Amino acid sequence: MDTILSFFSRTDVYMGALTILVVPLIFSICFHKLTELRKNVNRPRKRSTTCEEKKQVMISSELSCNLEHINTSIGNNSDVTIRRFKLGFEGRDSALIHIDGLVDKQSLQESIFLPLMKPVSSKHSFEKLKKANVKDYLFNHVIGITDVKEADDFQTSLKELLSGSALLIIDGLNTAIVLGVKGWKTRAIEEPVTEGLVRGPRLGFIENLRDNTSILRRLTNDPNLTMLDFEVGERTKRKLVVVYLKDVANESLVEEVKERINNIDLDDAPESGYIEQLIEDNYLSLFPQVQSTERPDRVMGGLLEGRVSILLDGTPFALILPTTFSMMLQSPEDYYERWLSMSLIRMLRYGAAMISIFLPSFYIAFVSFHQGLIPTELALAIASTRDGVPFPTIIEALIMEVAIEMLREAGLRLPSPVGQTVGLVGALIIGEAAVQAGLVSPIMVIVVATTAIASFVSPQYGAGIALRMLRFLAMFSAAVLGLYGIILFFLALCIHVVKLRSFGVPYVTPGTLYSVNDLKDFIFRLPLFTMKQRPKELFPKDLMRRRNR
């Protein structure tokens, strides 16, 4: 009995000791399991990743994911064509994607799609396929166009797709093959509308950038003709090309042009006028500091002088810079005819420009302030014609000038046959009716008509607008101070023009007399054989136009 009791007493001791040891161990194990369980609840469960969750930036090796991402990015548009097929020589799933209307369908069909669908026809071709991977085999043996490149990210691929290229995506390849098959509709090359000539080439730029660059290439085979590509517009990404002769144009001028273009920040540049306004030196000036033209021969002439030209996709108007005031009164026809006749016509343009600005202001000044300077018979004739006119001279001039400007603008905006009729008939009817009603004098009608005709002589539309605005400023100056106002206005205009620069070149060049040789092509146009040097104020690398032999 004592043995049994002693055993049980020892067993309680053992059990107590075991309990003291085991219970904390069990508690710690349970606590650890609960902690792991809580972590597993908070931790996201692992599951198969879908295409939507991948948030692709790079091209995936899964064809379905690539197509889904393209549809999501460009919004399932009706003009986006996705043609799924199997490669004829291997049987792998593929897709050909293009924008309907932006590609050459014949080239896409004959040079790309049919060769891709064609199976391997010979044992020799099969051996080539086994030795090369699919991509190399496509580039070297299947695709029959020259403009082929790769893109490994969606941003580049979508940009090329929306620009008119086709995309070939193959299952298992993590790159897209960009196929240059652009072929949208363009208008035919025609004679420039805004710069008509009696004698000269009937060739003008169009809206297609590459057609325009090819026109310049046709005009010269000089290997120094350099074209640099840029993109403008954060959203539209329009192509822009800077053109110059690298052995003629000054390097600092080219760098300045490139810097100003790189600093352009806007969503879209639908026309070269946007570029002109963003790169000019003085946006407050009335004078255009960049010349716009539709004529390739004018652009080529500027390049040969050491200037730089800018071509923008989507517009037929090219830009030439730097620009001077004398360029605004010059025409390519000046060099196609003999120098004597063209010198006289150029002098006529300068005289017409002065008449366009100052004729109404002189009339206002003489009639309102300085009647004593008018010959007696003429003064009596003017006084008799103004008998009964209820308005002062400045109001009379403003009525007629504003009427002429409205008729001019109406003629431009209406269809051509109707616009010409409205401009001519409207001017006759309004002038005759105003005289008969006693609102204006007949002499004022003559002055305004002469001024309008003189403003049409300018071969540049932008220069004509500047002259028209200066005319109104001169009229107000004459109405306030008479001849003194005109003199003050002329001095202020001279100061402004002398200070004005276009890409560092004085706007009144060659009137600055920096080079006497440049005066040979200023107001007069001397014979071509005398103009052996390029304009010095452009600081060209090659100063001589032609070498003495």
C-alpha cells in the first residue's frame, strides 16, 4: 500500500511538472498558428494574372493580351482593322493591325499579307526556317517592303499605328513589327494660289510633308542639303523638318532654330502659322519676321543664300528665316526676267508700299491742317467736292477705309466667282452711293481706291496686312498733329524697324550698309553675273555663290 501511495504521489509530481512544461508549449504553438492565420487572411491570395491586371507598357509575348491592350488604348474604333490569321510557314497565331484609309492596301495585301499566309514551298526554305528564328525569317525572306522596324513598347507601336503604319504582332514574340505602308489620299501638285507668276515654274507645295521634301530634292542634287526631323504638338505629334545647306548655313543660326523648335509647347500645330508665332523674335511687332511661302523655288533660293527653311506636315506653307523687309517686296519672278524691267517693277513695289501707308494720312493732314500748302486751284476743287459733307476728314476716311477692308475680306471668304463679283460690284456701288448721298467726297473715293490698289502690289499677303495696319496708325497721327504727326509716326516706325531682328539679323538688311555688295539685290536688282556673293549679314560658311574659273 505504501508503495502504491508513493507511486501516485510521484505521478502527481510528474504530471504537474509535465503540465508546467507542456501547457506553455501548446499555448505558444497555438499563438503562432493564430498569427500565421491572421497574416494569411490579410495577404492577397495568389491567382492567375489577367491581361487587365498586367498594365502593359512593353509588348507581351501573349497575342491576346497585346490585342486587348490595343483595343483598350484606342477605344475599339470602327476604322481600326485587326486581321487575325496563322503564319503559313509555321502555323503560329498572328494579327495584322492597320487604320483604314491611312495605308496602301495594295502594298499591304501583295507585299505583306500574302507572303505571310504562304506556306513553306521547298525543303530549302524549310531548312532556312529551322536555322533562323521566326523574326529573322520574316525580315529576310517574307516581308517585301523596305520600311520595316521593331517596337518593343506600346507607346511607340500605337504612335506608328496612328501615323499610318501597320503592326504585325505574333504570338510568342515580345516585339511588334512596324510596317511602313502609309498611303493616304493627297491632292495633286498644283500652282500656288497665293503667289502667282507670269513667268516661272508652276510648282507648289502640298499638305504631304514627304512630297514637299521630295520636291526640294528634285530641285537640287547637292548632297549638302540637310533635313532634320522634329515633332511638335504634345498630342498630335506632327512631323516637322528643318532644311538647310550644311556647307552654307551658319551653324549658330541652325542651332538657334533647333532650340526654338524644341521649346515649342502646345497640343497641336495644325498650320505653320503656329510655328511662326512661337519662334519669332518680337511678337508685338506688326511686321512678319518669318516669311511663309508655297513656292519651292523661293525656298531653294533662300537656302542657297544661307537661310533655313521649316516644313510642317499638313500645310503647303513653308517658312523661311531669317527674314528681312526687302524679302517681303521681292518675287521669284524678279530673277526670271531681265534685270532692267524687274528693277523698275521692284521700285514700283516700294513706291506702292509708301502710297499704301501714307496717302490717306497726307490727304487728312493737308485738308485739315495745312490747306496753305495745297495749290490754289486744287484747294478750290477739293473744297467744292467737300461741300455738304457732314463729317470731318478723318471720319470720312475711316468710313471708306473700313468699307474697303470689309469688301476685301468678304471677297476672300466667299467662293471665288462670287467673291470677285462682290468685291468689284460692292466697291462701285458703295462708292457711288456714298458720293451721291453726300457722306464722302469724290476725291476721298479716289484716294481710298488708289490706296487699295497700291496695297495689292505687295507679293506677300502677310506684308500687305502689316501695311494696312500701319495705314490706320498714320491716319490717326495725321488727324491729331497733321504733318508733324506723320513725321513723328515715320520716325517711330524707322526706330522700330532698325531695332527689329529676325534670328539675330537686322530687319532692314541690306539697308544697314553692312555690305555694299548686298545692295545689288535691294531696291534695284542688278545683273545676275554681278551678284557673286551671298548676303554677308547671314554670315554664311561659303560666301561665294559661284567660283571664278
